[in-house]
Amino acid sequence: MLRSSLSALFMFAALSPAVDAQEPAWLAEARARESGTMKARTIESGDDGFRATVPARLSGKVEVADDSYSMTLDIGSESPVQCEVIRGGFDPANLLRAAADITFAEVEPIHGKIEKKAVERIDAGVVGHSPLLEIDWIYRANDGSGPRLGAIKQAAAQKGGHGIYCAHIELGYSQTFRNVVRSLVESLQMPDAEGHGEAYFFELETMRTNDMNVGVSMIRLVRDEDGDTKATTLSSMLLPAGEGTVQAQDSYTTEWLRPDGSLINAAHVEIRNGEIESNLRLTEQDDGQWWVEGEHMGKALEQSIAADVAPASLVQQAWQRRELLDAEDPVGRQLTGKVWLSADPTRFSDWHARVTGVVGAGEYSAQETVAGLVFDTVLETSTGLPVRFSMPLGPMTLTAQRAAVHGHF
Amino acid sequence: MAVAALALSGVPGVGYAELVPIFVVPTESRVAAPVAAGEPLRVELHGHDIGALARALGVADPGPGATHLDYTLRQYPGIATASERSWLEPTFVIDFDQPAVASLYDELRQSGAGPYSREQLAQFVARVVDEAPGRGWDVASRVATRRDGDCTEHAVLLTALARRSGIPARVVLGVAIVQVNGGYATYGHAWSELREDGRWVVADASLTGLEAPVRYLPLGVLEQEGPGFFVSAAAFMQRWVKRVVVVGAAT
């Protein structure tokens, strides 16, 4: 999380005009519309592959395709909620961005030219053990008879290895829409879904900039039959970019680890705004040299990394922190090491942690430095993981907070 | 994800609030009327690390406990860098040796033989690169291929073309304080610096054509132009300005 969220924040842009924030009463009323209490209904696909319970009425049938189930849900508004469950999942942030582009393109022929659009809300959180990203848009369309306002609400979640996408194209019904999405995510049952049972450790975090939740991050540790661990970190983030645009980033870091936590190899894939930003593999050669290859920022990369030591894996970093905190009085103690950062892939970066104080039972404050970047963290003695971290960056502060945890390692 | 139905609500002419992009620096103006362009401007710079901010700007550290740095924007301030280099070489980010940049440079040459002024370079880049907010940060060859981006892409390409034409050039990160609507607004920004007559001067393609007066406050030079440039740039962005108060004209 801490590593992969960095690069999304490098977003500058040219100046954008200020947008009028005054809102007339009719618009406030339109926004405040909600459906009354809707009865929860179970919806199922005909192939027994999908089942969920939502406070909405299914219009027609659940449509079954090779890789998805799609449904139209009547929530009592003029427009229905459209949802799709996509087998194998998707890149949540990039899917939301791409789906918004498609929706706006489909809106134009019906309601006229989109004169202006704006991102009104971004939110990120968890539903049970599922990460959820949401974005709300408002737009002004003009078909020649005068401008009118519309709204698009989107949500994307991941559950059991599958992706859930919902959208509603109408002003208002915000809470109704969110209730439907959350119910769908919570109740979704698919026979081929991956359970958390196979992960011996699982953690979800939300990422926040100043007063807005902008991303989610998930760590999963799964052991294979040889006793090696596959440590996967997934991060998704949406950031407002001004002028009715949003920057989307999804990243996937996989580390294969020996039972002693040492790194066998690693891979990192990052998708930004629909394009692969990084696709890197780190391997140890027979002679002990580390080798990085792949694509980074649109360029091929293939080189050895000059290093005396192997980089600490995610699990090794946690174990080292645990050892640090295990002393009678850990305040003031510190550790150093090397880590591989996908954002600086051709070398191993310095990592330093120093315990600065006691936060509460089983938690210590610490300052960690990675490649010159300084993070204030709250470390948990039992896992050795940060339960919270913050870092100033530009005019804002990025924070991450644990939202759910399961298992141990 | 088809649009099955749409519902619009209509009364024309209303506005709505957009989420503030993360690069906008909150700015308070305490002046009754804008200070004339070119006149020194007194500002309070509030940041995460005031001492580091003072060092970046080459002024005295106000000491522990300071809530802000008093600073007067006069002529364009220079930034000292740790490395001695020519600022002429191709690098991972400023990769003017790549075919896409070379091809674009040929396009520039078709408009006339060099040497090119910074205005010519800025106008050329502004013409060939479409504004596209939220691109992240592309290397020069990717900008030359895609031909879109925000201020970082404009700065990277302009720097690459300048170096290819033999002008020492570098990318600078900082904030731009812009006079707008009778007040001021501040934005995180990137631009190029070109070496002219022994000093570094601003060349900014992304604000070409902007009529509002702009004051540039450079906070760091992109010195590490290798594959890990993001990380080194982030390190000095931790010492950034997080709030600006425009106090008034300097006496």
C-alpha cells in the first residue's frame, strides 16, 4: 500500500477555472430524493452461478454471459440501477474511469452535448471484507432546447475474485443506490468465488487525502503446497484531476516468499488511466545477482541491480518491526534495511524505521523513511504492520488506515 | 454497461461544486487590490516543514515553532542543485535521443532554423501538446508520441527539445501564484528552466496564452532523471507549501 500509492500522487495539472458552488433550491431538492424503504429481494441467475439479495426489484432477468452477469434493478426512481458482476474481477479504479467515459458518450446522443461535467464525490471503503470505490459525477447536457443537469453515480467492488460494478444515471437517490450496492456486495454468492479461507492473512486499508477517501488497498498472504507464500498487494485509487476528469490507478504487487520470509521473486503491474504504467519482474539469478526486467513508464527495462543484500520482503519487514517492538522499552530503537520499490525499480532503496512513542496497548508510533520519503506510522506489535500511516505530499497529506484484518502470520 | 434510461433535471444556468483537485494549494488573499504584476509580493508560506522550505528557497530558517515562512517574491528566484552537470544530456525522463522526440524536433525545425528562443520553444510545445489533466507524469518520448498532458508533460517535452537544440534545460517543481478574479490562487505546478546568459529563466508551455499575471515559486529541481525520478521528486514534495497567504506589496 505504502509503496504503490506513491506514484498516483504525482499529479499536477494546468490551471482549471473555478466552478460556481452555489446551488439552487430545486437542485438541492432533486439531490435529496430517495426511494422509500424497499423490500429486500433475492435475485438469481438461471444457471445457479449467481445469487444475491438487494432492496430493489429485478427488471427482467439476470442476463448471463460467458464472463459476467448483468441486471437492471428498479429502485423506484425514473432510471434503474444497472449492475454487472464480472468473473475474474477487474481493475476497479480504471473500470470506473472507463465506464464513465462510455456512459458520457452514450448520454450525448440522447440528451445533447455534454457542456460540462464535474466530479462531485469520491469515496472508498470496505463492505465486509470487500474493497469498494465510488464516484459521483454531475453534468450539464444541452440538446439545443436549453441546458439540463444530470448525474451519474458509480461503484466498483471486488469480492471472491470477482468484480461488481453498478451505476445509476439520475440526480438524487444517493443513499438508495449505496444501499443496493452494499447489499449486493454483502450478499453476493457465486459458487466459484475465492474464499478468504485460502488466505492465512488478509488486510484491507482505506487511503485518504485530507478529508476524502480516495483509495483502497488489500494484502493477502496465501501459502502453496511447497510452503512458499504468495504475498499480494492490490491498490486502487481515484483522484480528482480538475476539469471533469479523474486519475485512476490500480496496482498489483506479488511477492513469492520462502518459508523464512525471504524473497524468491516479485512482480509489479500498475495501470494508470487505462494504460500499463509499469509491468516489472524482479528475479534472483543463479549467481545471486538480482535482475529487473519489463516495462516502466512506456520504456523497456532490463538490468541487474547492484546490491550486497537481498531486499526485505513485505513479511520480513513486518517481522523486523515485530522484533523491534518486542523489546522491554522499544521507544528510540531503530532498524535499517533495503527494499525494492516499483517506483524506483533499478535499485534497492534504503529503509529505516525508528520507534518514537507509545500509542496504546500493542501500538507504537514510529517514523519510517523509504528512499528519502518520510512516513509517520502507527505500528502494531502483533503483526508488525502499520495500522495507520501518514505522509505530507505537496499541499495535502496522504493517510492510510486499516479497515479490516483477518488471520495472522 | 449500457445506458438503459436517463433522467435529467432541468433549469438552465446553475452551477455546481467540483471536488478540488489535489494540486490546488489553499490561498488566502489579504490585499484589497492585486499587487501590480512585476511588483514584489509578500506572502506567508505555510508548509509541512518550514525549515526545509526556507532551505529550498535559500532564505533564513525562522526557527523551531514557526508556523510559516515570510517571503517576498521579487525577481525569479534561483534554486541551487546538489549536482554539477551540463543539463544537456539525454536521460530516462528527458530522452531526446529517442525517435519520437527527434521526429518532433524535426517538426520544430520546419518552422525555422535555430537557435530557438524560450518563447518559440514554449509556443511550439503548447501547440503540439493538447491539454489533458491528470496524465500523471510521462517521459518526453511518450509525450512526443501521445501529444497530450498537463504541466509535467509540457515541462518534460520542452526541456527535451531545448536540450536537443543545445540549450541547458531542466524541469522545476514548485507553485504558481496566479492573479485571478481580483485575488490570488495557487497551484502545484511544473515548468522548465532554460539557461540563458548564465542564469536560469522560466519557460512554461502549459501557461502559454494565459493572460493573468503568474508568479513562479520554484521549490525543487528534478535532479534525478532516472527510472526512479518519481521517488526523488516525492521526497522534496514533502517539504511543500500547503497554504499561501498573500499579504500585500513589499515596502
